Amino acid sequence: MRFTLAWATLRRHPARTALAILGIAVAAALLLDMVMLATGMRESFRSLLLTRGYQLRVSPKGTLPFDSEATIDGAGAIVRALRANPDIVAVSPSLGATITLERSRIPSAFTLGLERAVQGDYALEAGTDLVAPDSGGGRLTLAHVVVSPMFLQRAGHRLGDTITIAAGLDAQLRTAARTARVVLAGVGRFYYVPAETPVLAIDLPTLRGLLGPAYRDRMSLAMAESRRGDSVSVEAVRAWIATTQPRVSAISTETAIRQVEERLSYFRQLAFVLGAISLGIGFLLVATLVTLSVNERRGEIAVLRAIGTRRLGVLHQVFLEGMLLTGAGIVGGLVLGLLAAEWLNGILRDFPGLPAAFDFFVWSPAAGWRALALLLVAGSLAGLLPAWRASSTPIARALREDAIG
């Protein structure tokens, strides 16, 4: 009965109710998007780091992975020591460098030297995977490489093309110290490289040979996977690496997340402020509409009190009005928020320097539903103060003021 009365009250002024619902929907969408932004970056980065199961990154001392051009010397001994540890399942060394492209639309490309069997930097989407130049049934073949879609687009090549790559370029003589012919065999989705960057992946020994003797035992990064994935075991392995390999920095997923959060703290602060504002806006919208509705019905409320309706019954009905109004706005806000998040995520993902697989807005069921539930409670409670004041007014006075007004 009270639910029906509450719904009938909202239908008295359809235009006003519709505008209020639209305003609440916008506030709910903003609140939802800010919650997705605040929690999404952390979860997206965690998912990005654990894409291939590697929980540990071994980088040059004092740097984040690929945060500089520094490399690790004595890479072979370090990798062998890591692989000998029974608590480590797999180790993936990689070397990053910029190589020159001959007779191509782009002069150079970022290149990753990887070991095919353990690489965790890309997922093959088309074609075939890496092949070392001394593979293929015992006969010498060209190295088969994997490139990003942006590489093919900007370089003007297609799968199956053979190109020449070079390193050790002499700026005065304009000649390269070392060159190699490679086949563009596959297209991959690179997780950690910005989408706008042309990337070429080649087997690690070939890249080392192309870069020259100085790089024959170097790597930029090694990723390691702990046998047991819990945080305690990962931290134990990280501590072992830090103790036995003092020339490198061992960074766990949790440590990397904390360091990245420090760099992206502005987004979290912005999300918190805008989320609090949207929650306040939703509360004020419902409070304003319910206050107007209650003031218009002071006489009706007095009549209900006069015929025996308890004050608690009046509060219950007004509470239902606020809940219905807020609930309708939240349903619209959920749809609007998800659409807006998808649109905004597409814009922010194009920001230069971000990994292609990084997302700013990620739907987290626990955080999302908790925020919307908080808005529902706030909106439902918003009308209780004006309802309490109206129901507390003496019946005779309320009837007289209604008759005079």
C-alpha cells in the first residue's frame, strides 16, 4: 500500500521526477566511473604484470624495468642461478634496444630480444613465432621475427616480407657495423609496450650478435615465476634474489604496484574528490525533490495523522519515495557510467608512453556495487529530515496552514 502511494506521489509531477532521475543518473554515473578509476588502475596494472604468470622482475640496480637504457652484465650467470633455484619455475630474460631499418618508411624500431620458449612479452595473433637463424632442420635460415601491428602499418610491410635490420650505425660514414636479414613471420600483441610504438621481437642471441661484443652477455630485464604464487612465497624468492644477486634489483608485483601508484596518485585523488562530490550531488537532488513534495503535501500528511496514521508510517512512505527515486536514477546511472567509462578509457589509453594492455577504468563488482549501494542509502535517507519535520508539526496547525495557504 505504501509503495503504491509513494509511486503515485512521484507520478504527480512527471517532468520534475524525470529531471530528478536524470540528475541522479548523472551523479551515479560519475560516482561509478570515479570508483572504477580509483580501483581500476591498480587491478589493471596487477593483471598486466601477471599476464603470463611472472610475479618477479629483475632489473638493473636501482631502476624499474626499462625505466632507463641500463642493462645487466653477466646475464648468463644470473639466469642460470635463478633457474637453479627450486622455488622458481621459469625465467624469461629479455634485451631491449633500438635497431635501424634499411629501406623502410621508418628509420628505426624498438626491438626486444627474447627466448621463445619462456617469453612473456607478447601473444602471437597471426603468422608464426620466433625462429633463430640456425634452426630449421639443420640448414641455415633467416631469423623469423614477430612485429606489432603498428610496425607493419608505419613501416609499410606485410607478413612474409624480408627486411634488413642494422646496428652500430656510424653517423659520419652512414654505414652500419652489423646487419641481418630477417623475415616478418608473425604479428603479436605486446603487453608492456605503448600501442603507438613499432615493436620487433627477435630471438635473444641474434639481437646480441647484432648489437656487438659489448652485448653478448647482457640483458635489460629478467622475469621470474615463483613455484607458489602466494605473496609470502614470492617475497621469499625476492629476498633470496636480493641477497644472492647484489648487482640487480628484484621487484615483486606488489612492489611494482606501489611504485606505479605513487606515480599515478593524482588520478586516485581526483577520483576520490569527484566521487565524493557526485555522492553529495545525489543526496542534495533527492533531498530537494522530497522536500518540495513534502511541503506540497503538508495538509495530506496532517489528514493522514488525523485519521490515525502513525508518524513512523509517514516516515516510511517518504523513505520509499526517496528510495524509488534514487533506485531509478542508479539503474540509469549504471548504464550511463559503463558507457562513459568505455569512452573515457579509449581516450586515456591513447596517452603516449602507456602499455597497450593498460586500462584506466576496470569494473570491480565489489567496489562498484558498494558505491551504488552507498548512493542508494544516501538518497533514501535524504528525505527523512523534511518528512520528520512535516510529521512533527501539530495536526491542527498543519491543517490550518494548508487551508490558509
